[in-house]
Amino acid sequence: MAQNLKSAKTISHQVLELIGKKELSANERKQVIDDSVNYWTDHVNPGFLQYRKSVSTDYTAVEWDDSGAVFRDVNGKEFIDVLGGYGVYNVGHRHPVVVKAVREQLERQAIHSQELIDPLRTYLAHLVSLITPGDLQYSFFSNSGTESVEACLKMAMLTTGRHHMVGTIGGFHGKTLGSLGGTSKAVFREPFMPSLGHWTHVPFGDIDALESVIKSADFSGDKVAAFVVEPIQGEGGINVAPKGYLGAARELCDRYGAVLVFDEIQSGMGRSGKMFYCDYEGVVPDLMALGKAFGGGIMPIGACVGTPRTWEKYIENPMLHTTTFGGNPLACAAAIANIAVLIDEDLPAQAAAKGEYMIPRLNELAARHPDVMKGSKGIGLMLGMEFTGNETGYAVAKELFSRNILISGTYINSRVLRVEPPLTISYEQIDKFLQAVEESLAAVSKLTPALQKK
């Protein structure tokens, strides 16, 4: 397509007009849907639309606004959000406290100068030191979770002078080249190998396997810089670390001089029922990666949080790792408000209670339909529904979407549908979701023999 500034001017003003409208006419709604599908096909990635066709009865659903625990499409159809943006909306959609903070900061300043001291970054860093465990003291703010992992990897290398990383099978840490080294699924990794760094992957939860790798690497001279692990594997299928595993990993890292990195991007900020899952075990990492819900569901922001030891070399040369937009005032305002809401509304405790409410009910439904669903797993509101196969999982997802439930599977374990609603979801909405699950399981159960033949 040739450059055409005249058309760009016209279309940009048309879209700005749509953005400014509280209500769209029928013709405008149709225009938004048609334009979105066409432009996605021509200018974004048509493969995504094919994916939507495979898991949805209405692949042209175009989201338009949201609030609380719901999305609404451009036609006003309301969906209960059980996906939670893959763990983004912990304090709900457009929480008024977070929105207010961002709006008020926008009236003052949006992007910092890059040279002077920006105060909100300092306030946020102090707050992070207060809500994280142990001697985690310093923060580097990024724009996303995968950038947070990248920063953790660099800090681990600086701290140890080593480059050998250990991750877990089923682990997911993002898709930028450094983080992708820790992500274990071959379909994501193979197109970019061998430029993913030096990684070894061990079974999640197997402390003997971890010890064997670290001990062997130490003996051979290829010493391990860091063990990078999600305390709860998200994309791997909602797998909670076995009791004692994180503490044993802490002891191994201390013994062999490696850095322990917890990726709490999805499990953190109250989702597990504690502010961070590692709080259950009382284990403090050397570095922690944050993202997703850190920005209150309003602004993209992540963090690499470290101890004084991991910051020593970085303090010597603060230009070793920098960012243009990371820690900008709008994002910091959102994250500060997010922390306030999590504490004011005691959302970690709400997540724990709502998870305890949902798990036995999901397991009861699974027991009624064992040909479709095996059961539920997870903790707090980081839950997964496990099915008998990929086909049954996809079929249930379609049935739920037809009942106005927004849900999705996991990247690595496609037999698991994640249940990660906003922590603010009401019990009434939870009951509607459970009713939809019951109806969906019954519908898919009738189709199971045919699905199993595929």
C-alpha cells in the first residue's frame, strides 16, 4: 500500500470522532466491526482471526468498553471476564481509584524528561520495597512482564559473572529473545534458536533434577547464574509449586552461588491469595519479576525487584540497563493506585476466599461429567479447569463463549482453561459462571464420543 497522508488524515479524524462518542449508531457499530476485521486481516495478522474462528462461535466480536468484571462488545453484549486479561485485571476493569490517579497525573505530566528525578518512580519503588518480602529493596521499572524478566537475567549475570540459566519444563517467561530462553515450549523457541542464550530446563517441582543440573554445572565449570521459576506455572497449565520446593531451591542457589529469580508476573499482586505466592512459603528470592496486574489494569508497567547484592554492579554503572518509557509518570501513578486498592479492599484475602468457594464447586461439576472434565487446580483466583483432552477443552471454551463467558486456555498446556477473573468479581457473577460451566459440560458431554474420534 502506497503512502497516503491525505487518507491517513481523514481516517484518523474519523476514529477520533468515534472515540469521543458515548453511544454509536447502528451504522457506526457495523462500520467498527467491518473495519476492525478488515484492518486486522490487512495490517495486523490474519492468523489471529483463524485462531478466533477455531475457539469461538463469533470470531468477529469487537470489544468496546468494560467495567468491574465485564467486557462489552461494540453491540453492547456483556461478557463476564473469567480470563482477566491473562492476569491483568486484578483490581477489576477501570477501577475508579486507578483511573482517577492516571487522569490527574495526565493533567500534570505524562512522560518524564529522562534526565531529572521523576518523583512517582521513587514513591513507587519505595512502595514495592514495602510490599515485597525480605530484603528486596531496589526496582527497575519496565513496560511489560517479559522486559522485567530480561532485566532479571541481566542483573543475575552482573551479580554472578555467569551466563548459564536454568528454567523449568512448562515455564513461560515471555517471548523476547532473552526471556524466550526460559520459555520451554519448542514451537515458540525453535524458529529463533540458537540465539536464546545458554539455558537448561528441568521438570517443575523436581528438586533432585534441579540439584543434579546445578551440581554438574558447578563441577564442569559452566556454573549456573540463576534458577528462574514461576512459583505457579501459568501458561504451563496452572501448576502450583509443591510444598517445600521453593525453599529447597533457595538452599541450592545459596550453596552454589546462583541467583534465585521468582517470576511472579501472573501469580503476584494478590492473585494467589497472598500479595505474592512466595509469601505462602516464606521464601525470599534474589530477584523478582512483576508485570501484568502491576499497572492496575490501566497502564502497562512491570518491575525487576532486587536485593542490595543484585544491584551492586548496576549501581557502579547505572547506564548498563536503561529504558525510555519504563517507569513513566502515568504508569507509576497507576501502579501506586493499584497497590492502594489491593490493600484497602484486602483483595488478596478476597482472592483466597473466592478461590475456596469455586474449587469444590468446579470439582463437583467435573465429577458429574468425568468424560469431559478431570477437575480443577490452582490457588486463590489463579485456577485452571483441566479437561480430558484438547478437543473437549476447546469445545467447552466455545460453549462458555456462547453463554457470554470470556475464557481462554493456556499457551503450553491446551487441555487447561484458565480461571483468572478480576479479584473484585462478585459472588453473583461467580455463580453465573458456574452455571454456565455446568450447562457447557452437559452440552459437550453429549458430543464427547465424536470429539474423541478426532
